[in-house]
Amino acid sequence: MPVLRSRLARVLYDMRLLRGRLEQLRSRLERRVESLRNLGAEERLLKSYINALDQVSYAILVLSILEIKVENVLTLGTMVHDLIIVREALRELSRRVRNVPEVSTVLEDLSDSIGDIVAEAHIKVDGAQLPMYREAARKIVEQAERQLRRGSIATS
């Protein structure tokens, strides 16, 4: 189990690294949106930047939530089934941010890494339980989406 624990720590590190990169990208996009607004840019161009900003902000929030789940598994050594929820949430997030291919690809890699850890840890998931895990993952992703909408993500 120590090997799996170190691999899970690596996945957590990669998640944090991705979130840091996304935060930098968000900052650049925010500056670009502000610049386009000041220049009176075409509405269609402005909307495309705002959409990208929204997706990046969304990915940052979901990753933050999933990092906490992975941290809990690492530090508490409990709730290993939460890894299945994290894997499913990463898959769902990847589908929802397909317009940012670099992010989508990294999310899929993270999901695959967690899937490998789940398989190697012999965490049993019967077919009847999988929909429950997917629903929990979908709720995490949708909760982040609602939270961002309430916070008016990209200064629309």
C-alpha cells in the first residue's frame, strides 16, 4: 500500500500543479477580457474569451474540491471509495471543458492514474454501485457550476 500511497500523492501533486497553471491562465484571460472591453472589441470575440475564462474558473473550482477528497484519502487513510468519485468527477469535468483541449487531456490522464490506483488497490466496485459514484461525481461538478454562476464568474 505504501507504493499506492506515493502514487496517490503524485496524483495530488499533479492536480495542484494543473490548478496552479489554470490560475495563471485565468489571470491572463481576465486581463485579456478587460483589455478587449476597453478597446471596444467585437462582441463575438469578447464572448469567446469570457467563455474560456468561465471554463477555466470552473475547472479550478472542481479541482479544488477533488484535491480535498484525495487529501482526505491520503491523510485519513479512509474513504478509499472516494477515489472512484474523484475519478468519475475528473472524467465529467474533462467532458465539460473539451473546448480547452490541453486541460481536458491532463484531466483524462489524472482520471486514468486514479483508475490505475483503484485497480491496484483492489477496490471493488460492483456494477450496481457505479451509478451511485457517477451521481456523486456529477453533483460535485454541478455544485461547482452553480457556485460559479452565483459568483458571476467572468464579470459578465
